[in-house]
Amino acid sequence: MRYMCDFGPTQFEEVRRAIAYIVDRDEINKQLTGGYGTVVDCYATDATADFAAIKDDIESELIHYSYDLDKAKNEIYSFITADNE
């Protein structure tokens, strides 16, 4: 999922993280591909040229967001209670 992050609600990191937590990517994979697809955390994958050379660097910085409604709520609550001017 890609976002236009220079305006609107998705300009805020907390909102983007909340969205990441409420999207059940594993369930989407199961429903759309019968579980034969693969959930990835970035555009670079084993199918990408030269991925093996940078795989460790990329994977050490990625966050795998699993479905977690409570974490999504906490992100939004943190955002609306913080001073976000």
C-alpha cells in the first residue's frame, strides 16, 4: 500500500502506522490467493535483481506490522493527544 504523505491524514506517521496495524495482510493473502501468495514488507524481494546483496541491510530496518487493532487505536490516541502543530 502506498500513501501520498505530503498532505491529508497520511502525512502523519502515527496515522500511517495505525493503518498498517489495521490491515490484516495475512488474511488478504489467504482470501485473494488461497494462501499461495507471499506477504512482503517492501518492494524488494527475492525476485528483485541484486536483492541477495542487500537483503540483510534491508530486513534489519523493516518493521513487520501484524494485524493489531489495539496498537492501531494506541497510535491514533497518541497522535490526537500529542501537540501536533
